[in-house]
Amino acid sequence: MDDFTMHPFDAGEDDRFHEECGVFGVYGAQNAAALAALGLHALQHRGQEAAGICSFDGRQFYTERHIGLVGDNFTKPSVIARLPGDRAIGHTRYSTTGGSGIRNVQPLFAQYTGGGFAIAHNGNLTNAMTLQKELQRRGSIFQSTSDTETILHLVATSPKVALVDRLVDAMSRVEGAYSLVCISNKKMIGCRDPLGIRPLILGDLEGALVLASETCALDIIGARFVREIEPGEMVIITDDGIESIKPFGRTASRFCIFEYVYFARPDSVFSGTSVYEVRKRIGAELARESGVTADIVIPVPDSGTPAAIGFAEAAGLPFDLGIIRNHYVGRTFIEPTDSIRHMGVKLKHNANRSVIQGKRIVLVDDSIVRGTTSVKIVQMMRDAGATEVHMRIASPPTRDSCFYGVDTPEKGKLLASRMSIQEMTSYIGVDSLAFLSIDGLYRAVGQAKRDNLVPQYCDACFTGEYPTVLTDQAGEPSVRQLTLLAEAR
Amino acid sequence: MDDFTMHPFDAGEDDRFHEECGVFGVYGAQNAAALAALGLHALQHRGQEAAGICSFDGRQFYTERHIGLVGDNFTKPSVIARLPGDRAIGHTRYSTTGGSGIRNVQPLFAQYTGGGFAIAHNGNLTNAMTLQKELQRRGSIFQSTSDTETILHLVATSPKVALVDRLVDAMSRVEGAYSLVCISNKKMIGCRDPLGIRPLILGDLEGALVLASETCALDIIGARFVREIEPGEMVIITDDGIESIKPFGRTASRFCIFEYVYFARPDSVFSGTSVYEVRKRIGAELARESGVTADIVIPVPDSGTPAAIGFAEAAGLPFDLGIIRNHYVGRTFIEPTDSIRHMGVKLKHNANRSVIQGKRIVLVDDSIVRGTTSVKIVQMMRDAGATEVHMRIASPPTRDSCFYGVDTPEKGKLLASRMSIQEMTSYIGVDSLAFLSIDGLYRAVGQAKRDNLVPQYCDACFTGEYPTVLTDQAGEPSVRQLTLLAEAR
Amino acid sequence: MDDFTMHPFDAGEDDRFHEECGVFGVYGAQNAAALAALGLHALQHRGQEAAGICSFDGRQFYTERHIGLVGDNFTKPSVIARLPGDRAIGHTRYSTTGGSGIRNVQPLFAQYTGGGFAIAHNGNLTNAMTLQKELQRRGSIFQSTSDTETILHLVATSPKVALVDRLVDAMSRVEGAYSLVCISNKKMIGCRDPLGIRPLILGDLEGALVLASETCALDIIGARFVREIEPGEMVIITDDGIESIKPFGRTASRFCIFEYVYFARPDSVFSGTSVYEVRKRIGAELARESGVTADIVIPVPDSGTPAAIGFAEAAGLPFDLGIIRNHYVGRTFIEPTDSIRHMGVKLKHNANRSVIQGKRIVLVDDSIVRGTTSVKIVQMMRDAGATEVHMRIASPPTRDSCFYGVDTPEKGKLLASRMSIQEMTSYIGVDSLAFLSIDGLYRAVGQAKRDNLVPQYCDACFTGEYPTVLTDQAGEPSVRQLTLLAEAR
Amino acid sequence: MDDFTMHPFDAGEDDRFHEECGVFGVYGAQNAAALAALGLHALQHRGQEAAGICSFDGRQFYTERHIGLVGDNFTKPSVIARLPGDRAIGHTRYSTTGGSGIRNVQPLFAQYTGGGFAIAHNGNLTNAMTLQKELQRRGSIFQSTSDTETILHLVATSPKVALVDRLVDAMSRVEGAYSLVCISNKKMIGCRDPLGIRPLILGDLEGALVLASETCALDIIGARFVREIEPGEMVIITDDGIESIKPFGRTASRFCIFEYVYFARPDSVFSGTSVYEVRKRIGAELARESGVTADIVIPVPDSGTPAAIGFAEAAGLPFDLGIIRNHYVGRTFIEPTDSIRHMGVKLKHNANRSVIQGKRIVLVDDSIVRGTTSVKIVQMMRDAGATEVHMRIASPPTRDSCFYGVDTPEKGKLLASRMSIQEMTSYIGVDSLAFLSIDGLYRAVGQAKRDNLVPQYCDACFTGEYPTVLTDQAGEPSVRQLTLLAEAR
């Protein structure tokens, strides 16, 4: 789920792509809202700006939405007590654009002719603006700029009667990426787009059914992993159990490969493969593809750590913590005066000089976005006495924006879209720079190589090959689209 | 504007009817939002629970809505700076029902096919639930339970094209009481229902046009009073000036007479008559109708004061402050323990014993709602040594609920609907009790008498004669409806 | 109790003297802290900036001190629950100077060799700076700039052993005005300076003993008034009852006459005389001394109201509310922009034009401090159509600063110290201006006239005759001191 | 600095010892307070409950103290602007006991006869209660229960005149551990107790002198490390430079060895040795002493990580992240309901099942305090499929409480003081459990072995051999004291 407006990249944040949302739902459990709070806490890495929970107690819907962390807003017993019922859905959100504030925080709730309906959405619709104009022409009004509200209106205005039929009807009209969790007065529904771009998994907690973005949200509540929701699948959960339908015709699996690279928590598992293991294999592939003579392998913490361990193992080099991260840096850390703003990166990272000094180091990071942080960290390594700095990136160059629910700067701001490897090497100030190859990445996730005709994953941020039409972006000539992808739907 | 759900009467509040809203708008003024904040501050007595302002700066709409007083939320320069533009509308609200919180605070904003549209509403629609069901059937979704959102949907789904035509179309379908102030990207619109139940006045501030519930909101910003918006009138304000239309056919004036009794600020003026003067005349009428031998006239502060002054003057009795009010009692005063909850009224009022002791007193209050406060105040007078307590009420007995935007307990909770005067005399514990006659009230507002065929004011809370159909209340047999009122529309 | 630093006069506040503190104590009552919260609420007019309560439960002292109103900070059950015990003292405070914040809020607590000791102080010591230097020389350290802390140190460093002896010793060394309420692990102690400048009264609540600044604090909890603490009296309350000592030798009564004029609540009673009645008599005296041909008497609300009623009665003129006060103006009302800052007074007051227009009005106010508000209010009356404005002030001209616990601007800022009556008349813009004579004021409080040799009250703000030496002000030549006052001690 | 009252161990916190304070000071730098905020941010791991800064601008002292993180309270420009001046001291604090709240947050400031004096203290005085009673007997009063206030009083009551002489006099009378940073109107003073138990280092930032608990606070502001303040050294920093005195006679170095084990940040350096390197060497020593046949080495994050890396390297086993830590767990995470409280540890940690499953694991943690967390983490490993769990602890068993400024449970609550290794093995549920030997620890810090006659470090928590007399604990028979330590003073 994303706003239509492009997010201003927050320079105060670290220089990375950001997953925009995590979703969670539970049906048939006492303390549903408390479980949702825990699940969202485990999904906090998918969105730290705001969170919300909506519950239903058999008669009424209750919603709490707050700016800030789950742990700061959804743990007081008084808050949970305002969310009674045996089913609840929740949402964590990365970004609240501009002044829109609480209005865009999910879950969104609406009263329509069939009753109440609440929805939490991870992903982004690529024809939401087009649909919104159409809906407005027929009389729908919008309270937010969120594409998720578009779904609510499509449900409400569907000519179908039953909620599931309305939702199928609605989702047949949208393009893009979505993993949805919804509740009505009778059901909890989970749904994943026909390409399964964003994740959604099913769990079981002593009979209560759970939907979540990642398996780590099952672990925290002690739920058992059942299976992944399939691309194009809709599951309908009621008191009578779970029903599955596949209403969207032809589907294909194009799961976001960047979930493995950076977004997902390392202890989560997709398609039976641990994210942590993939990251270690990425590091090993990288060592094989771009080995270098050096003394030590240093991760850029914390996201580069598994790849660095894998790199060190494969390269037979020692692994060491050469950069110490200060975990007390919250979102609220404001550099107090202009004159000390330049120390920026030091608020979060410090060189562990004893490890670095006099060494040839391999610095492993997960990706390069705008490159600003890389420049500072490399300088920090030089200042700490590194004699050589070799940077190894655990993914291919990110040259294209994501339109599927990830906060990315526009293409022109992406370093890899502006510079060659050689130019980047010089800009970042390293002795050598290497990215993982796209085939190396596919090998790490268990494929022999990328199937260039029908890629097994969505890798548009690396290749520019978007797996869906981008209707709202139609005017923009820079967007290449694979025609075969329309077919895939 | 009101929620559909009946408000639980807040026993912590004083025992009175409560006006639910004040509205304000300004077009063509620098610092429009700052002026709106001042105007709302002057209208704070019309709603103390929440307030909101929406501005437009030629490109975008900005909204700030907060629980709490205007003076606590809308005076920081940083807040006003988030509301740029030369036009703004604002709203103060009495009550935010239950957990719905900020969602129901106005102005409401919507993006519809014609663009952005914001609305602030004083009043209550009596067929909003019926309309809402209809709108939902055609696909509209509701975010709140507010009848004001119904207006937004009627505008958005109107087959007309131009905004004014849409709004006329919308308001043709609603029943009840409304004074509206709206802004779009081109216009500010003011509109009053065909019976003019709730007030709306027009002012001028050095060329900028102002709409407000009461004249006191003009005084605070130094604006000049121009005229009242007429019943059934819609004024459209643009850069080209002001245009007036009367789209609703036959209208009649049925202004809420309780505005004179209690709701309006004493320094406001309606139809050329000062509210303060009316209240003094009410006191004089009351003295003439129900004089009594006594030593002193005591107001129940602050609302009973003008009537008490009028009573004392007409009766030739001294006027004295026999009850001292503690103005530091905010909404947040919670009785800290159960064992002292019984002192309730003392938090707000204390007997001025030196004035009371050994005296026969006339206690003048504006109205009796549930009677609970009256019982306590009379006891307080007895405890302070009053030898006789004669209560005089500056209005007729309030026997019926209001459905036009006033927070009233249900009929069965109204003391005057449950008891005869004699029973009330005994229940309240006074030596004598008299209410103003309905004709006395009409005389005080300048009429010879009430025209029982076509009453000059809405006095339904005293007479049960509702001037509109009450579609949403249709099932309730206790609601008598004047058939001629449908005709009036 | 006051800080040594002179308070910057807060122009945002209304243009009046401000009482700086109210004190309250209760011994032997369940829910002592809840009773203290109620008592402080009744004393809120004596200090609105901050409040504190300290309780003792037989083993430990508990303190809560908060910036803001009593009703906003001391009514939640959770707060009261943090203040267990059957005895508690409390304090309301007008001003927290500068950045010192919570540090200066009372009650102050200290652990000294005899155990814990907490103190709440109304008044101001005139030799506190001198004593503080002395105490520091012997090794005492100060956490605040409050003169109350000086008392704590004098108690702690006294050569005496028993607490009462220590306190007597301490108070023998201070000069100025003080009404103290203290608790130790065994006792509650009340004490008033030898001239009884600030008030302190004793009450009884079903056997529990109560000390408070004013009787209105007894009324709110339903306590019975017992008597006033006498000038120079110290009462020691223990489980065995109350003991009274008079340790300070010769005393005289010099109660602050301004308590009658403005500080005290009108429903409070001092020396058997109701404050309200005194104010009405002040109005009557004023009418006799400075009658004028006019149509109507208008109070400047709310403090001028009783005097205006008395004036109107004595003058045979009608009394009317010609100025409406907006009670929603909290301390937090910030004028949002510079360009509208000039409307200042309108935030709080509005002319009731229907009453004023075309009339010759007598405007009754309690005092003139700097005159800035008077200028604005008179202009407001002119703008509302008053044909003549005659201002009558319910006290003599205030020409001198108070050093006894009242927040006053320095002498040079007092209008009456800078201008003659004639100049003030012109400056304020009235047709005539008259102040009550000093003898008129004495008559209103029940004296035949002021005894110029040994005045019956402290009237230094009118006469410059300070009843104590002003050691800390010694350098300032403008301070005249009555030599006989030293004798009075 | 510590309170006298023993802290209730917060079960919600992780089961570790907690350093209680970090101190920082800077003299002669523009933006001194901003630098202090950064320095405290780098020292945040030494105390997360509260922080304060006191600055001096040549005329006046300014203090800001807040509950919460440095990054949340000391980064707004408005806060820094309230702390002007070219010198500032700061303090982070672990714990604010009970209701005492902000009162105990440092720096403490006092006005004494010599002027203003502010102090920040890391450590704990072991005769503070005794001194406090003495000081109270001579008339000093205490506002807090903090031992730091005792130092203020000793300075204030010293018979000496000059501040340095007073401070020397004061520190001659205290026992225990202290690293102090103080400012007066002329000086900044740093001081370390005669055994140098707590750290204090000196840095230089372009001529401005800096004092801090650890070198990482120099790194963040780009200051150069100069040297450590020596045990028993006092440095006096003025506009004329730095002067060093050694006023306390005989001293010895008994630096807290637990700083290496857990307290200090890994990138800090003491005595030329990097904390990170020591921890790796600890891991290596542990592998040598207590090697085990296993598949993989897993750190308990984050504090066990360097030792685990060292262990893995020395043991030739792979190092892997088998436990994922959720860094979004703030202090505010409250388990929302009782029924899910048992999931406790999962809020912070999750097993990385793919790494654990089917493996024999070595789990490396820094210490065991009460053992509650260890039990849960081991169970988590078993649930994730570990076939064997061997726990290796990077320090000797912690059998005794610390009285030198570390928050430790009382001795009876320490697992190692209640159980033998064998009992602990069974209680924690591991296949084997081994602690580092005390000599192994000494080897890791670069000593051949522990000098049992005069140990090179304070290791009382492991050995019960306290290097100072524990006057306040005199009654407690369980405290063994080395007589030679009195001699060392």
C-alpha cells in the first residue's frame, strides 16, 4: 500500500530502500488485538512510522491507529482493551507523507451497504490514480490519497452482492502488487496479487488462523506455519474454517527478490528457504564472483552482516565487527546545530579502530541506493586506518524505482542509474567495488540462473523489467514494460 | 451536525442542553486560519470538545483537527503555519461520541470528481440515516457516523456538474436543521436550512467576507456585521464577490428560540435583538408572571445572570451574587475518589453565605433539564441559611428532545416530561417553582404572542411541535409532527 | 513565598496584581491528598501556574508537583494514589520564574537530621537574600532561588533539637510575611507572621483539622470554620489534638487589605466579614465619594462585579453586564500572528454593545496597575457607542510595590506612581476617573478611618508604609519604612 | 553515582548487570551543550533512563534534565539553545528509583557560598549514608537520596576556601568509586577515585578539553584521545589550560574488569586495549578452557557477539547468528495481557531456526545474573531444533553484588551465589555449562594471571573481594573486605 505522491527521500534516514508495510490478521483467538500487537511488533522492520489495529467483537468494529512504534503505542492494557473481539487485523507503515498524518494510517475501515469492512494492505496498485478518477466520476469521495482507499470503493461500488464476490470483482480491476488482510462482521479474508509480489503466509495458533507478511510474526506468538498464500489466491476464513479460491485466472510467481536481499527479517522463511541462509549464500556467491586479497571482512551493520559472514566463510577470511552501531538512534534524533550536522553518520555508526587499523578490509553492504552513506562509511574506515577498502554489494546495482510498495528515490537519484561501476568506485572512494550479478542472486535463492524470458522473481529494481503494466506511470517514457506480463494476468 | 447515535448524557457536565456546534468561514483575508482560530474561540461556548480548521491556499487544502479547546490547539504559530491560504473554514464541536474520536471532528474534507470540498455543519439532519442507507446501496462508503458525511456523499453523487448545483441538489434531499460553511478550490459557500433553525450571519473584514454562527465571532476580529443569511438562502462567495440564491422554494423562519434562552453568547445579536436584552426581558416577564415576596434575587451563574438582573429590576428586589462559580473547573476535573464524589457541584459552585443567610431568595436559572443540579444548588442555598427558596426558570418546561443539533437527554430523562410543576417543586425542594410561559417567552423575543398555527420560532423542546418531518425517528410514536411543516418546505 | 528575582510582568496576563500562593493542610483524614486537591482547587485563584501536594503515611513522605492547574493535575485517581496517608499539605503557586521550572514549585521537602520536613508557604520574606548568604557561608547549599528554601535551612541548622523549637528559632530570624503549613512525621504545624499579613484559617472536618488560606477551601470539603490563626501564632497539630503557642513576642494585626479588594474569593470570610460584602461596601463608598451623573453601571468582569453592584445600589443606577468575558481563555492562548496581536484584550472581553450604545456609563474596576488593560477596555466602550465613560476604581491608587508575596511590577511601572489623577484620566481616555480614598477603603472593611499612627491593615501598596523592615531592599532609597514597625515585632 | 536504596530488579529488562552512569564534560568549545548531547548519546549504553546537561555561559548556569533517551530529549535546537555557554557537563543515568523521578537526575547543581557548582558522577560512594547522617546533624538538608548530593554538601561545608581545596577535602572523606566531572564559574574539574574503579578519559577537540567515561564519546565529536585520568588524579581545567594534582596520597589501579566484559562499548579503548579485542580474547580463552564438540557457535546478541567470534575462531567452528534480536523493543514495551506475558523473551529475541535446527550449538553469553533469560533462550534453542546446547559464559560466575555504581540484584538473587555449576547446568537446561576462569579473564585483559594479593582490577562481583571498606554495609556479615584495601587509600 502506498500513497500516490512520491515520498521525499528522508536524508536523515539511512540510505536504503524501505519496505512500506507489514500486515497481520488473526481470526478466532481470545486477545486477538494483543496477538496482533505482537505480530506487528515482529513486523516492525517493514514500517516504523505508524501502526494500526482493527478488531471486531461480534457487534462492532474498533480501530486504533497511531504514529510511532508498535511497542510505544499498542502495548498498554488500556489500548488493547479498546480493541475487543476474537479477530483483528493490523498494519505497520513506513511512511506518512507530508501533512496527511493519521488519515493514511491503516487499517482503513468503511461502512458500506453490506456492513463494516476493514482492510490492511501491503503493496502498491499501479493503476490506482486511474481508478480513483473513475470512481470519483461515479460519485465516490476520497478521504485520503492512499491506494488502499481505492480498494474500499471498488468493493462498495461492485454490482455483486456477497462480500467475497465484491472483493474478487474489486481485485480484478486493480493492477500492481498487493497482499491484503481484511475483516468483515463474518470473515477474515487474505488475498495476494496474481504474481505474488509481496509475501503473505498462513499460520495456526491452537485453532485460530493467522495471516502475516512473514513467518517471524508467527514465531513471536508461538503459531505454527501452515503454508504461504499462493499468488492470485484468496482465502476466506470463517467460523466454519478456511476456504481457498483462485479467482484471477492465470497467475505466475514473481515474488519480490529484494525481500531476500534486505526487506525481510533474517529469521523469516519464504518458500522453505530461510532469508538468513539466502543472505549467507549471497555473500558466498559474491566472494566467488568478486574475491579480493584482503585481511578481514567487515559488515555494514546490521543488514550486511549475514552476507559478510557468508563472504568471509567462502573467502576464508576472518569476519569482524569493524563498525559499531548505536542502536539508540531513534527517528527523533535531530542534529542539534548546523555546525555539527556534518557528523551525521557518526550518530549511528562508529569505526572499531582496533579492528580496522592497518588492515585491508572487505566492506559488505546489502545495496547502494543514493550512495551518500557509503561515501561516509568508507571515509570512516579510511580515518580508522584501513589501508585498502574493497566494497562488495550483496545485490546487483539498483537502477530502477519500485512501484510495488517500496519507498525508493526516483530513478535519477539512484547512484547506479547515474554512474558506471568505475564512476561509483571513484565516487565512493573505494579501492574496488563489486556488485553481485543478477544470476548470482538467482543462484543464491536456489535457481540455476535467471530465466530471462519469464523471470522467476520480480527484480524490476535491478532490471527495469516490471511484471505488471504501470498504468499510472503511462506518460513516463523511461518505464520499460514486458508485454508478456500483461499476458501473465 | 450531529452523530446518529444518541449521546450518553455526561453526568459530569452541568445539567443543561448543549449546543453542538459553531461554524466560521472567511474568504479573501491574509491569515485566514488565524482569523478562523479567533472566530472559533469566540464561538467556543457552542462546542468545547473539539475544533478544526480547513484552509485552501490556491493549490491545496490543509486540515487540522484537535480534541480540546481552540485556545489550547489553534494558537501556536506553528499550527497556523500549517494552514496557509486566504480562505478557511472552522468548526467547534460539543461532543465526540464514544471511541470514534478525531474521526468525527469537523471540518470534513473529501476529494470528489470536481476536486476538493470541505464542510462545517451546525445542526442535525433528521433523515440522515435513511439517506445513508440509500447512499451505501449505490456504493458510497462511510468513514464516520456523522450526518455531515452524508452531505459530502450527496454532493459527490449528484448528477449535476457544477458544485453549487450539486450542493443545491444535495440539500434538497435532506431534512432537518443545518447552517453550513463550505470551501472548494474556487468558492466559499454558506447555506441555511429552509426554516433557518440554526443561525448563520455574514460579516465583512476590510473586504474579506466572513460567515459565522454568531455576531460575537465578528466582534473578536473587528469585522462589521452585514446581515443574517436568510432561511433557505445559499450565498456563494468568490473572487468576484457574493451571490445569493434561494433554491429551496417556500421557506419560513423558525429560528431556534433556545438560542435566546441559553445557547448564544449574551453579546450576540440576532434579528437586530441583543441576546442579553432578550434575557433581561425574559427575567422581567418572569417577574411579572410569577412574582414572589422575597428579599433578594440570586442568579445561578453564569447563564442565569441576565434574566436574574431583569427579574430583580422588574420586581424591585436587590440583585446579588449568592453563588460563586469556580471558573477553573475544566473538563478534566475528575473527582479523585469515590468517597468524595458526592461533593460534585461544589467543585463548580459555592454558596456566598453572607448574601444568603436569613434571606428569602429568588433563584433564577435558565432551564431545568434533568433537575439533578437544581436539587444540589437548592440544598446548597438551604445549607447557607436561606429561609425560603423560590426558583424561577427563564424558559418554559423543556419536555421534548431536540433533533436539530442540540445535545439533549432522551424525553424520559427530562424532568418536566416526567413530573408536574408540583412534583418538581417537591423534588427540587423549593418553596415555589415557576417557569416562564411560552407566550411570555415569545413576548421577550418581541412577539405579541406565539402564533400557534405557524409558530414564529422553533420551540419543539417546549411544545413537542417539530417544524420538520423526523424521518429517522419514524418508528417512535412519541414524536408529534406538524403536517403544515412539510408544506413549509 | 516568592523568588528573589523580580518577576517580569507578563503582558499576556491581565493587568492586575497577583496573589502568589495558596496553602492548605489536613491532618487525620482518610484521603488526605484528595481533600488537599479539592482545597487547592478552591484556592486556585491564588496561583494558577503550578501546584503541589506532599503527604505522609506514617512511614514515608510522598510529593507530587506539577506545572498547571490543580484540576488538570491532581484529580486522577492514579495521582492521588501516589499520595497516601492521613495528612497532606498543598500549595498553589502563581509564578514559576524563567527556566527554574518545577524546582521552585512547593511544597518543598527536605531530609534533615530530625527526619523529613515539608513546607508550603504563602508570603515573602524580606530578608531572605541576606539570610541565604549567611547560610551559604556556614555550608548550606541552595537548590532553588525560593525564600521558602531559606526556612528549611534555618530549621535544619537551628541549634535546637525539637522540631517546634527549631521552627520557632527559624521564624524568629526571618522578616516579612508568611503563612506556613508544614508536616513532619509526627505533626502538622501552621504559623502566621507576627503581623498576620497573609491569611491562614483553621477548620474541622469530622475531627480532622484543616489549615487553609481562605474559608472557601473549607466550604468545598464541607469542613467547619473554627477560627483564624492569629498573627504570630503557631499551632501544632498531632494525634493528641491542637496546641497553640505565641513565640514571637509582641505582635499586631496588619492583615493585607488588598485581600479584600481583589485577592480573596468573594465567598471567603475574614474576621467575620464576607469579602463580597466588603466589596459591595467599597462600591457604595465609591458612589458616595465620587458619584457621577450616568445611565448605567458596568463592572469590569469578574473582579469588579461586587463593587459595581454596590455602586449601582448606592447610586440608584441600573447595573448591567456591559462587558462579556470569555472564560475559555486559558494561559495557553497565544496570539497566533503578529498582525493580530493588537486584538489582545478581545480574546478575553467583548463589549455588550446593546447595553453600552448611547449610554453614559460608569465603569467599575478593582484597581489600576499599569493601566494598559484599562486603556483597551475604555476604547472598547467608546467603540461600542458609550457617550461618556466614567471610571471608578474600587481601591486607592496603587503607587508602591508589594514585598509580601504579591506579584507586582516595580514601582516605576505602576501608573499611579508615574501620573497624577488628571494625567491618568487623559491617558486612559475617560471622561472622569476616581479612586476610592484610603479612609473610604478602611470604612468599607469596618473601621471608622485609617489609624495613621498604627494602621489596622497592611496598605503599603497604597501608602508606601511597609509594616516590616525590608532588609533585602536596603539599598533602594525609594522604600520608606515605618520605624514603629520594627517595634511591632 | 547511585541511590542508597537498592533497585528493584526490573524483570522486564534483560537479565544483566547495568552500568549506572556515563559522564561527559567539555570546556572551551562553542556549542558546548550540543557536544555534550552527542557525547552522552555515545554513552547512552551506560544509562538509558534519564539524562541531563548543565552549561555555564560566563554569567549563569543552565540545567536541563529529562527522563528518557538523549536522542529524544537533547537534540532539538530549542533545548540546546536553553543551554548556552562554552562549557557543559552531562550525565546519563540508568535508573530513577521509585517515585523520586526527576529529582535524582544529574547533573546536580547547588548554590553554595562560593557560587554555583554542578556535578556529574559515575560510581557509588560506600559511606554516603554515614556521611549524610553526619551532615544532617550539622544542619545540611537533603533533597534527594542520591550519594552525589552528599558530595555537594561536603564541598559546601568544607572549611577550605578555594573550590579545588574544598573538593579535595570532600573527596578525602568519601569511600567508594567515583569518576566526577564538575563545573564552576571558572573551572571544569575531573576526578577519579584513588583506585580508578570507574573510567574517565581526557580528550581534545581543537583546543577544547573533553572529559568522558569512554573513548567512544570522543569519536562521535571527532575529538582526539589524550590520556586517561589516573586513579586518584584530579584535573583542573581553566582558561589557562589544564593542571593535574594527586591529592589523595597512595593509590592503586583497580579498574572495574566488568567494563571489559559487558559495560563498555566494544569500540572504546581502555589502557590502550580495545574492549572489542579483549572480548574476542575472552572468547578465545573460553574456547581453550572449555572447548566442546559442536557444529556452530551462536552469540546471545548483542553483547555476546565479540566473545562468540573469538570463541569460533579459536575453536575452528563456524560462527552464525542463531538468535535474531528485535531492536524495536524499547523500554516502553509492556506485555499487553497477562495471558501472553509468558512470551516475554520473544519480544526481544527469536530463534533463527534454519541455523539451529539439527545442530549441536555453543551459545556464548557475557554473564549470568539471575539466569531467567538464559532459561528462556535455551528453551528457544531447543524448540528451534538444537540437538545439543552448550553454554559458555564470557566471565567467571557473578556471585557478589557490586557497590560501586552498578545495578545488581542482591547476592541472594544471583544464580551463581545460589547454585553450583552443576545445579546451574540443570536449572538452565543445557548439556554443558562453563564459565571463564578468573585467571582466563585476567589473561584476556593482558595480565599473566590475577595477582591474588593485590589484584590488578576490581573483580569483587566475581570474587567478593571489595577493594574499599563498605562502611554503609557494615552490618552485613556477608561482605568480606580485604584489609589491605584500606591501606591502599
